Amino acid sequence: MMRRALRFVPPAVLSAIVIPELVIRSGQIDVSLMNFRLLAGAAAVLVAWKTKNTLLTILGGIVTLLLLELVF
């Protein structure tokens, strides 16, 4: 039972680190379409879901963020 529960620790810790970086801007929650980090994070989630490849997920998020910052 404990071993099964411990499987959820790494995703919970990663979420606790990543989600505030994506949604908190200047000390306030920002879930608008102008929050490029949040959009890049969403793109990374889609890449992860489709490919199940960590490297492609990271590259997809980085490329999305760079393109959004260049275009807007």
C-alpha cells in the first residue's frame, strides 16, 4: 500500500515546482493568453502526451516559448 502511494511523490513534487513558475507572474496569478510560459507549458504537455519522449517534450516547450517571444 505504501509503495503504491509513493509512486505519486515524484509527479507531485515536480508539479509543485513547475506550476508556480508557469502561472505566477509579478506576484500574481496570470492564466491569460499573453502568459507565454503557460502556453509553452501546455505545448510541452501535448508533446509529452503524444510522444512520451522527455527530450522532445523539453525541446517542444523551449521552441514554443522562443517562437512566442519572437512573434509577440
